[in-house]
Amino acid sequence: MVKHPSLTTVVHAIVKRPPNGMDARTIASMMSKPYQTLMSELSNQPGHKLGADLVLELADLAGSDEVAHFVARQCGGVFVKLPEVVEGGEPVQLACLHAVKEFGELMAEVGKDLADGNISREDCDSITREGHESVTATMALLKLVGEAAKGAR
């Protein structure tokens, strides 16, 4: 059986230092949990365990996607947050153009970085960033098309 790193450790870190700046005591209060109990659950104190059903709520309250990134990495994948599709937002054609532009920028970065026959750590980071932007634009397009199809029914 494969041993994975602790998800509880990830949740503990985001509650202690939430990206949205919220205080850990406030998060505990919003969960209707005493602060000490929550901290005991997050630090695996004897007799305390964090319930799996609380993980997503804690991540939401902390304003963090790190849980999704962590789980995706452990499963051999990546997490890409989709942009919100708003009523009256950009039409499908503009989303298509944006997706093509992002893919073009990805291919340009790959070509530039392969030119010398060596991909450095910085090159890899640039390609990864462009790749994520390309995937996000493509997924936003697919989500927009799906929303348009729902409206056509």
C-alpha cells in the first residue's frame, strides 16, 4: 500500500495561515467548533481526528485551493480552477479566440525553451505556467459552451 503525505497537515497549514487573511479563531467560530478542539484535530492530538467532511469547508473558509492541488498531485494530476461564467459574459467566439491565443503562447514558450536543446528549471516553470493558462482558457470555453447549451434547451 502506498503511503501518502498527510492531508491533515495541509489543512492545518491553511487554517493557521489562511490565504484570505482570516484568523484561525474566526474560522473555528464559523465552524461552530472551539478553537482548541479544531487545533487538536488539525494537529492529530491523541483522541482527536479531523473529519473528512470538514476539509472542504475549512478550505473554503480559508480561501485556499491548496487541498484540491494536494489531492490532485497525490492522484497524479493537476487542479485547474475554472473561471466563473457570468450571465452576459463574453460570447463563445471570444472565448475560442482566447483559448487559441493561450495555446499559441504555450507553444511559443515550448519552442523558445527547446531552441537550445536544454530545458532549465526556469524554462519548465514558464512552460508549466503557460500550460495552466492554456488549460484554464480551454476549460472556460467548454464551461461557457455548456452554459450556452443549457440556455438553448
